[in-house]
Amino acid sequence: MNQVNVLLVYNSDIGRPLTAASVTDPDIVLSVATRAIGRAYAEARAVLELDPFVGRVKRDEAERLHKVLVMLVPELENLKELETSWELKE
């Protein structure tokens, strides 16, 4: 069965990235996915104020991320109350 993991990666200035931990706990995966989506929409909102075109591109990227993560973490689909706070208002 396929499994979604969250990786904790150490990035050194002098070497390649080192995976320090791999977490499969569904609650942690859900939390990280939720935060990633929220952050992507927040970045899109912030950029929209500076550059409407780039803000819309960022919004589209956030929407794609949201769709992909819902496929990987189906529990995200049940969090409808969070979606309204992620929507980008133009």
C-alpha cells in the first residue's frame, strides 16, 4: 500500500541534504499538508497586492498544490471550513 511521509531534511551549506527523519503519522501528515496549502494561499495573497499578475499565478500554483495534496491526503477534503480562509480575494 502506498504511504505518504513527511521528511525532516537538514540542508548543509557544504553538502547534499540529509534526511533526519521520516514521519508517517497521519495526524502529522494532515497538519503539514494543511499548513503547506495555507502558506501557499497566504503567499499568493501577499504577492497579489504587489503584482496582480504574479499573484494570480501564485494562486493557481496554490490551487494545484491543494488538488494534489487532496489526492495524497484525502482527509483534507473533509476540512471544508478551512478552504474559505484559503480562498484568494481579488
